[in-house]
Amino acid sequence: MRPVKITRNYTMYASGSVLIEVGNTKVICTASVEDTVPHFMKGQGKGWISAEYSMLPSATERRNRREVSKGKIDGRSQEIQRLIGRSIRSVVNLEKLGERTIWIDCDVIQADGGTRTASITGAYVALCDALYKLYKSKEIKKMPVENLLAAVSVGIVDGHPRLDICYEEDSNAEVDTNIIMNNKGQFIEIQGTGEQRPFTRDELNKILDLAEKGNRELMRVQRSVLGEVADAVIGCEYNREAIIATGNQHKLDEIRKMTSDINFNILSLKDCGLENIEIVEDGKTFEHNALIKARTISKETGKIAIGDDSGIEVDALGKRPGIYSARYAGENASDKENREKMFRELEGVELENRTASFVCVIAVVFPDGKEILSKGIVEGKIAMEESGTNGFGYDPMFIPEGYDQTFGILSEEVKNSFSHRSRALEIMKVKLQEILEDRTI
């Protein structure tokens, strides 16, 4: 990419205005709000976005005549302004906009290639500023913009794909393309022309890879200059680390192992100087307790926090101990004391009637208040006696369905492949990845 600079609030009167500079190309982009819609949109409860594009006579080395002096818009300008309009509309929910028209004006004051792509990239920032003002003044309930948007050119010059080509390269390009994308990696429009020769599928793939790289660079610039406005569109960008709200080293080790494949750093309470924090788990469900833990730590640290609550539900005991599994035999009871109490209460109950479920609920709470929950369950039975020393808690007395040995005997690798915690974690990882990727450019 050539150097990119976006200056917001460049003019005084427009609701949104920017000067975008891409190399030596400079475009002033403005967004103006009009409280009406074109006649073809009236009564639909939706808004509209329209764009106009022009180039100052002195924007190029040789002065061009003003279009107004010709009495009509030339074909190139008309095609470009239609491209800008439909590109911007692709990331806006027109129903949330209400019956308003946003006029996008893109005026090229200096041209050195890529004027249409720079116009789209700059116009998007101007649009966001204009709509954010409506949102902050409560004229609209939600930001109508749903994604970031950028556009970049890629040409094949001297047989090689080149990103963001200037005018000199463009005039000698064998293949010329303009590619518009959003932050989800989706294409809005692909314009491609074999200027001097046809191009191959392999060349097209290389062009698209370069375009994605360039557009992501542009969107990172947009996000940086927009700040809280960008956060209102796609949410704030999260650091790839979280704090586990537990003092249980076994749980911590298990969760760290199971999340090692998603490039996500897991911190302990001790890592954050919170090893002595007291969290009152007074929820009535696994879900509520997991959320209490995660909310408390996220509020304390301003970071992503993961809380879990797990336990065993025994059918013959009316689903007890459930959320009280860790303190079944009393506050500060040891794992062994909890198991001994359960054996006593199940005395005389045949194996086939000792059905039970291991349950784990994991809550993830984000600094901006977003929350996700995932739940994992493993069915099984309570053994007639303890066996094995692997695991912790009720593992030595729980025989999972499909096995004839307890979690206390099964290897850590086998247990972690299907345990209640691993099942909850697998669901959590999918949800977490989706959120992180949505907000990462």
C-alpha cells in the first residue's frame, strides 16, 4: 500500500467530512443528511444513500473541463458515483436509517490513480461520522452501519500483481481491478479488466489475496481514526487473553490445555494479583454462578473473564448435590469428604439406579458487557466404590456412559476428549472465535 492518511472533520458544514490521501491521490469526501427520501422510497420507512463524484479541473496534470460546462456528467463519473453509492449502501441497514437521505460527495482534488477506491474508503468514514451524530443526538436508536468497508486497486504490471497502483502503473497495467470488501472478508464488488491481455484464474486468486491484504490495512486505518465510532459499528477490539475466575489449579490446567489451539492467553487470578478475592456464589443455577464469577473478575480488571461452575447431579438424590457439589459435605469440605457423603447416601441403591450427570457451564464476560454461555453434560453412573487416582472431585466415583471405568482410571487424554468441561469448552471456543474474528481486522 502507498501511505494512507485520513483527516476527519475536514470541512465545517457537512455532518461528516474527511480528506483521504492515498499516496499522491487526494479526495475530499463529505456526508450530508437530508430529512427526506427520493420519491421512489417514500412511505417505505427506509432511508437512502446517494453519491456524487467529480474531479477538479486541475486534479490531473492536464486540466479537464468542468462537467457543468459540458452540460452533462461524463460516463466515467456516472459509473464511479454509482459504484460509491451501492458500495456504501451494502454496509448500511436502511430501515434503521429511517426516511432520510445521506448524500455522499467525493471531490478529487489531486489524482494519481485509485481515485474511485480512495473515494469509497474515505466516504465510509464520512458516513460513519454523520450517522454517529444522529445516533448520539438520539435521532436514530441504533447505528445503522453494520460493517467496515474499504476499496483498493490491484493491477498486473510487468507480469506481477501489484497492490494499490498509482497512475503510472495503472496506465501500463496488463490487468486492472478494483475490489471492495467489508471487515468480514466478504466482497461487495469486483471490477476486473484485461487491459492488454486476458488473465488466468491463478492470477485472479493472487489479485484477490492482495486485495484482502490491502483492504484490511485500510480498515485498520479507518478503525484507528474513527475510534469510538468504529466501536459503535463492530464493537471494541478485544485483547486475545482472559482471566480464569477460579482458584482451582486443576480447572485452570484443564482450561489452559483445552484452549491452547486458539492463540488465546489464559491468566490466573494470581497473575492479576486477585488470588485472595472473595466471590459470593449465591446463584440458583450453574449458569448464574458462572456469570457471577466472570462478571466480578471482568469488572475488577477490565479484561475478558471466564467463569465456570460445574457439579454432579445424581438422579437418586433428587439431582443433588448440583451447584453445591464442591461443598456437599459442608463449607471447606475436601473432595474425599464429599465423595464419602455421597456413598453413604447411596448405600443400598443398585448400580442401574445410580444414574448421574456431570454438568459444566462456562461464562465469558467481555469488558463492554457482552456475555456468552456454553454448557457441557456427560451422562453416567455413580460406581459402587472409588477407583483410580486421576482427576479430582467426583472423578474416582463417576463411570461415564459407554465405559466401565471411572474418570479416576481413564487417562487425562481420554477424559478430556469428552468430559463435561471439554464439551462446554468446545462450544465456548467456537463462540469466542466468532466474536474475536468479527472484531479483529
